[in-house]
Amino acid sequence: MSTGEKMGGFGKFLLLWSGEFISSIGGGLTSFGLGVYVFNQTGSAASMALVTLLGFLPTILLSVPSGGLADRYDRRVLMMLGDGCSALGIGYILFCMLRGGASLTQICVGVFISAVFSSLLEPSYRATVSDLLTKEEFSKASGLVSLAGSARYLISPALAGILLAAYNVKLLLVLDIGTFVWTIASTAVVRHGIETKIDEVRVPFMESIKEGWSSVQKRKGIFLLILVSSVMTLFLGVFQVLAEPLILAFADSKTLGIGETVCACGMLVSSLFLGMFGIKKNYTGVLSLSLSLAGIFMVFFGIWENIYLICIFGFAFFAMLPFANNCLDYLVRTNIPDELQGRTWGFIGFLSQLGYVFAYGFSGILADMAGMISGKGVGRGAAFMIKVSGILLVVVAVSLLGMKKIKALEQGSEMQVS
């Protein structure tokens, strides 16, 4: 009997999760290093946002067909292909830097290539979690998934800041490429111990995608929740892309790295809490409260050019995100049939993250413009955009309490609410 076959469902999940955790750290090293590199070269928030946008755009554009592939083919194989091939883009950037330096265009190309292959991962990973776990284990697993995602903010920035003080961005790229080895190996072990769930009847690919859209659209509560989530990701995306230029405008990369890690400790604390206890009830109320507080902390984050106050409010902001993600994940996962999980998560990822596209595409430009108009520079322009986004996030979060179709998802009865 193989190692994968001996492990229980949650044990297999933990092994798979470990690969995602390590991969997240590597991705965070690259993201931080390239962000600092680009800002030092251009002094522009828009340039940093462009790199972020091109790293994110393939993920959202390909999430729908990737979801169809997750139901049509072996999900673990897709994950291994996505992880292995995404190293090619990072390798291209490293190659350019070894030849004397990478231009903004070359960095954008490499990041885009890596993101194209990484797009295979998300629907397959989420669907595999559903394959491995029982309904009762979803909430705790969601907390650990959030913890893995937070590693790129919790561990990577401080580590990257320290390494950049002694070496350069090339080392960060090499380390990122190395993390793919463990990710692929852990996925391979899990693959040998789990039944492959694919469509028994090979329907045409486009028809399977239409089924994914139908499974979302006909569930009105889920569809409404996804649309609200898209608005929320717009405001959250502004914070994510502008926090770095805000701090780099008055501090060095080491201070930025340590500051980001301190802020991300908020996610660690709340993710560990959720991993141990989960959320038992009132998911809509918890979702509304956590996002309202996140918006308030965004406003305070942008007021002062003081790294200590920024860390305090950044910590509080990040502490709210796992609670919101846990509620969103539970409300959707428990209302979608298992056989439609892959293609449905593809559409959910596409629709709910459209806000990030607009945030990454325009927030950097608006921050540069605000800094120029005020005469206070790009740092204060970024702070202004973060404060406005925080206020709007509070407004949207409070409005959730009046949406009955979303509330009905907690009982799995949204199909009866018209």
C-alpha cells in the first residue's frame, strides 16, 4: 500500500496543503522582490500595478476553462502541470537579469507566462479539497487554506527584505523556482491515494463550461454573493496594490518587508483560530462585520506616515480577511453539488475577482495622479486611494445584512428563495 493510500482524507489534505504553503512563500518572495525592483527603477505606483495586473489577469481569464478541465481530467495532474510550467516565466525573468538586467516589459512577459500556467491550479485545488474532506471538515480546512495563502504576506516579505539587504532579487527568483519541487512531489503522493473524479460521460468541453455557468446562475443567492464579492475585491485590491508604494515612499525595502510581515500576522492569528474552532453559525453576520472592520482599518492605515501605526492597523486589517474568506467559502461550497465543484469554482473565481482587475488596472494610475495633483508624491496619492476604498468597503459590507437570498445560503435553502 502506498503512502497516499495509508493516509486519511484530512491527512492527504494536509500534505497537499503543505505544498501550497511552500509554493505561496516562493511566490511571495518573487512578488515582493519584483515590486521593489520595479518601484526603484520607475518610482511609479502604476508600473507596480501593471506587473500585478499581468500576474493576475491570466488567472481570472482562464479560471472558467480551468474549472471545466478540473472536472474533465485528473485534477492532481493539472495541479502538477500548472506548478511545474509556471516556473518557466520566473526562469525567463531570471535569465534576463543574469544577462544584465530585466526591463519592465521583460518582467511583465515573464510574470504573464507564469500566471498562465498557474491558472490551472485554483479550480483543481479547491475541487480536490472537496474530494478529500467531509462537510464537517470544510470550515477548519478553509482556515488552513487561508493560512497557506497568507504565507506570501506573513513569511515572504520579511524574508525577502532581509535577503535583499544582503543579496539581490535574483536569489529570490531562484528560491521561488526551487519551491515548485516540493509542491509537485506532495501532489503526486496525494494523487496515488485518491480516486480520480472526472466526468463519466465526456460531454463537449463548451457544454461542460455552460453547465458551470448554469450551476451558478440558477442559484440566485450564490450569484448575488459572487457579485457582491466582486465589488469587495475592487476595494481590497486597491489596498493590496498601493500599500507597498505608500510605505516605500518614506522607507526602505527592509522596513517594508518587516512591516508587511507584521501586518500579515493578523491573518496568522485569525487563521489559526479558525483552524481550531471554525465558525459555527451566522455566516452572513460575520462576513458583514469582518469586512466593515477591514474597511475602517484601511482608512486608518492611510492616515499617517508612521510605520508603527501602519503596522497596527495593517495587522487589524489582515486579521479580518480569513473570517470573510471562511464565510464566503462555506456559503458557496455547501450549496454546490460535488460533481460540479470544478467548473463552478472556475466561474466563481472569474466573477468574484473581476474587482481585482479594475483595482490593479486603475488604482496605480489614480494614485500617481492624486500624488501629482496634491504635490505630495505617490505615497500620499496611494494613501488617499486606500482611504476612499476603505469607506466604500464599509458601505457595501453593511448592505449585506439586508440581502435575504445570501442569508438563506446558511441553511442551504437558497434554491427555495426566489
